[in-house]
Amino acid sequence: MTSTHVSASSVDSDEVAYYERLAHRWWDVEGPFWPLHRLNVFRVAYIRERVATDLGLDPAQERPLDGVRVLDVGCGGGILSESMARLGAEVTGVDVTEKNIAVARLHAQSSGLSIDYRVASVDRLVDEGLRFDVVLNMEVVEHVDCLPDFLADCGRLVEPGGTMFVASINRTPAAYVIAILGAEYILRWLPRGTHHYRKLVPPKMVREYLGDQFDLLHETGVRVNPLTRGFSYSRWLGVNYMLLLQRQES
């Protein structure tokens, strides 16, 4: 069943309007979302390896995530959701922008993929009592209002013993120079206004709002080569970072 309910508790109306205007460009690999397409290849490899290892599965298999219940929060046009589905996962993708979900559904259908897309916010899924083995929170936390409530709801959606991935941009002067001034105003890799410094989220804030029910399993910085436009791991979390957290069993 597809939900069309959206709660206003953590939804930023300005962000919704911004992505409504760009919705039709999600699958244009040369369009405004090209950095996301490139980043997706990098982060899918990270998720694949980490989830498979955590569950005792073989990441080298064609469909190593067969039967793993995955929630893609803020799924947009479905770029990450489709990658997870191709790895065998049972994917639910949620977004508060109706046009994004419309694009995602159409593309999944044309690709022959079965993905449960919903126009909904995370608190709606909590109300339904849903739980997932893996919750993907990738490039989302910097776009929501009321971050403590949002992350608390995301945490409730993780099955005890399950994991959550969080990827975002740190709130540091270096992040402002590289991720905002550099990427949006100088190189113009992203549309201006994609990110706002005051809404960037330090990793320690993610962990604080998720609370002591979650243990940090792994963290890594992510860097991009401006010449090759390629992504790689970094020990420094000062700009882009990814966190892997596990909800305690009890």
C-alpha cells in the first residue's frame, strides 16, 4: 500500500519547493544531479561491503543483499533505491516531494524493479510500526527541520541489531569553502542554494541525537578529486563523511 501522508514535523517547505523544480532532472547523468550519480557508485560499494560483512553475507555475490529490508530516506528520484534493489534488497523509498516519487516510480517501472515508493515522512512510518534491517540516511540530514526529532524517528525505524548509514557534510570552515563556495559557486557542480551552512550537521550531532541506543561501527571521510571528479575515502571527516551505526539488540 502506498501512503500519501506527509507530516510537517521535520519537513522544510523551502527544500521541498527547491527539489520540486529539479525533479524532472534526476536521471539526467549530465544534468544538475551528475555529482550524485558519481557519488552513488562510490557509496553503494561502501554500503554493499559493510552490510554484507555485518550480516555474514558474501559481498562478491551478484545479489548479496537478498531479502534484506532497506529503507531509503529522502530517496529523491530513486538513484540509491534502485542500486539497492539490484543487489537483492527489499527496498522502501520515502520522500516528501511528490514529483520525486512520481519520477522514481516511473523509472523503477521502466527498469523492471519492484520498489515500494511512498510520499511520506519518517514519523508516518513510525506510526505504522515499520522496522528495517538497514536505514539509509544519505545526504538528507542537512535538508530537514527539527533534526533531533527527525533522527529519533529514523532510529525507531531500525530493527534492534540493524544498522543505519548517515552521509552528510560537516559544519566546518573547510566544508563551507569546499562544499558550498567551491562546488556551488566556483565549479558550479551543484545548483546554488543546494546547501546552507547553518544546516550542515557535524558527525557528533548525529550520534548525540540518535542517543546511546546506537553504537558507531565505522566512520570515514569522503573526498573528491576536482580534476577526475572521482571519490575516495579519507581519514579526515572535515568536509564529507559517512557513518555506520548499529542499534543495540536490547
